[in-house]
Amino acid sequence: MTSELPEMRASDAERERVAEVLREAVAEGRLQMEEFEQRLDATYKARTHGELEPLVRDLPAPGGGAVAPVVAGQRPRTGSLARWSDRVGKPATSNGAFAFWGGFSRRGNWTISRVFTAFAMWGGGEIDLREANFEDGEIVVRCFAIMGGMQVTVPPDLNVEVRGIGIMGGFGENTKDDGFPAPDAPRVRVTGLALMGGVGVERKRSKAEKQRERDAQTQQLRDGGRSRLEKGDDGR
């Protein structure tokens, strides 16, 4: 099955489904490792359905289907390779941020406090939790934007609840990366007020996490290939 809209922009979830088909194909011996790596690289660079389709056109769908579909149902994401338990219970490094006619940024390896308060007036701010640690399993992020903007970026498997209010502005979630909350992930509640401004919450994996996943998957397949060679053609 192929897409009826080849020029439609591909989502991260669709790229991941194609990558899963490729991983199964190399594990079954349908693709050589060199060709697998080339197709996998092209998968993550693809922008449209039309660019994804040729990569799996000659491969069966998982479960024995005729041809692997580009667009299929959602599947859970594994999230960060690090366990959530390793990222919770750390001493907080920041409990708030302030911007007035300017901006602030909290991103990378930092630890958010149990209650984090951010304020931006005539300015903007960025709160990125994708590589962050958490002081507690329950986190409240309070965002107040007055004639300004604020962006909260979280990994797809984080438990997030958005309860802010927008007055002549917007306060809401804009999901770009499909995912399912992990049962052991922290719970983050985003509240606050956007007055003639905006606060957006976005689920999106970091480039570093995507690269770690690709490296781990490629190494796992290489190890599996070496294991089969060591056993010999007879599989013993």
C-alpha cells in the first residue's frame, strides 16, 4: 500500500514506522547492512510520503503483508534511552526564570524544581525538558506571558497536563511527535496565564536522543549479524 498523497509532509511517527520495517528486513536477511544503513539514513532525512515510499516498496509489511505501508497506526515510543528513575530525585538547579524586554532559556542538562515559575513580559522564554532531570516525580510549571511568548518542549513519553488560560492570546499543546506517556515518567502540570501573548507546549524528541536511538539500533543489528556468522550457515 502506498500513500495517495505523495507530496504530503511526513511526520516523525511515519519515519519511525518505515525505520521499523527496515530493521525487520535486515534482521530477516532481506537487506544487507550497508543497504540498510543507506535506507535508514534516507528515512530520517525524508520530508514527504513520496520520499519514504521507495524505501520500503520492495519489502513486506510486518506480519507478512504484501507491501509495507508508509502510513499505519500509531505505536508506543520507547522515549529516552536513560531510565526515568535515573532522572528523578536530583537537587534542583533552577526554580524559575524571568524575561522583561528580553529572553530566557532553560535547556540541556539541568534539573527542574518541584514548582518552577516563569514570567515573560515583552519578551520570550524557552523551557526544554527533553534532556532535563527532575527534583520530584510531580512537577508544576507555572508560565505567565504578558505580551510575550513562552515555549515548553517535552519528550513524547513524559506525562504532561496543560491547564493554562489564554486571554486575547493562546495557551495550549501543539503535538509534533506522537508518543505515549511512560508509566514511570514524572508528571508535569503546566499552568498559568497568557495575556495578549502565547504559551505553547510541544512534544518533540531531541536530535541527540534520535541519534542515540539510531546508533543503538544499528549496533544491535551489527551484533546480531556477527552472532549469526559465528554460528555458521547451519545456524548451530
